[in-house]
Amino acid sequence: MKDLTPYQTEVMERVWDTKELYRNIHSYRAERFAFDQQGVFTEDILNFDDCYMDYVEEHKKVNGLKLYVETPDSHIFSAYGIDRKYIQK
């Protein structure tokens, strides 16, 4: 494999940075949407069926963040390895 010229190295770095930008943006958007939908679904279920509350209470002992409380962005960034510098609000 030949050595890259400085120009080729610069181009490859820009390509890598662009790939990382879009990977992080799409990963964040997908996870944020999924957690938001989970919240809507959970709220609908809790309003529809009181029996589900027992499951939620049990699940809170295992992982209170999911299914009951809105998931913060900080959890999404750390759990999925998303670099927040790429995410603009």
C-alpha cells in the first residue's frame, strides 16, 4: 500500500469527519425518536390499563430510567457512543 500524499490524507480526513458527522446525527435522531415513542406508548398503556402499572413498578427496580421517565439526551449519548459535538439543537 502506497503512502498517501498530504492532499490525499486531508481528503480522507474530511471524508471520515463527514461520515462521523452523519453517523452521529442519524444515531441520535433514531434513538431520540425511539425513546420518545416508547414514552408515548407507555403513557397510553398506563392510561388504558391499570394492570400494566404493576409491570412498570417492577421494572423501575431494575431500570427506572426506561418505560417510566423521559430518557435524557445524556443517556442516549453515553449508551450509544454518540459524540454530542455533532448534535446541534
